[in-house]
Amino acid sequence: MKKIILIIVSVFLLISIFFVFHKRAQIKEEVIAHEDYNPYKDAEIKAVIIPSENNTFGYDIYLYDAILIHQPSRPGLPGNIGFATEEDAIKVAELVIKKIRNNEMPPTVTVEELEGLGVL
């Protein structure tokens, strides 16, 4: 009688372990599938140029109607001074929107990118 109970318990444990590992594999597959999901690909994203200190310019990035980024100064640089022209602010804001659309979050802007855009 003890051997039968031991066999039943062993089979039950093996079946339980199988289902636990099977469920973990399913969850892992779902996580990988969600990593490919990009909620910003077709989102309504817009930039608004804003005034900043000393007659310079910054930008706000809106996701639908909510402000996502408020950037009154040049990103990646010390100080509170914005861009010299509205056109420079627009160039960087467009780069940030491109990064958001590519699901690069946060959409960090480097000094090298600013130099490449010719805004420094």
C-alpha cells in the first residue's frame, strides 16, 4: 500500500513539475513577443518650440495631448541655455521624435548627435 501511495505521489510531482516549466516557457515567449511591440510607431507625436532663457529656444514633445518631454535647454550640456534658433530646436525635436517612434526610451540625445545636426 505504501508503494502505491509513493508511486502516485511521485507521478503527481512529475506532472506538476512539467506543468510549471511548461507555463514558464509560455510566459517567456509572451515577454519576448512584447519586447517587439512598439506603442509609439503610429502614435500622435508632435513638437512645440518654446522660448527659453536669454532669447533661446527649447521644445516640448507631446504624445497625443499629454506632454511627454519638456526640454527648455540643450540636452546633454550643462546650463539652462536653449538653442540659438527655432530651426535648431526643431532639428533636435525631430531627432527625439524619430527616437520615440523607434521605441528608444528614453530618447537620449548625445553631444555628438547635436554636433552632427550642426546645432552647437
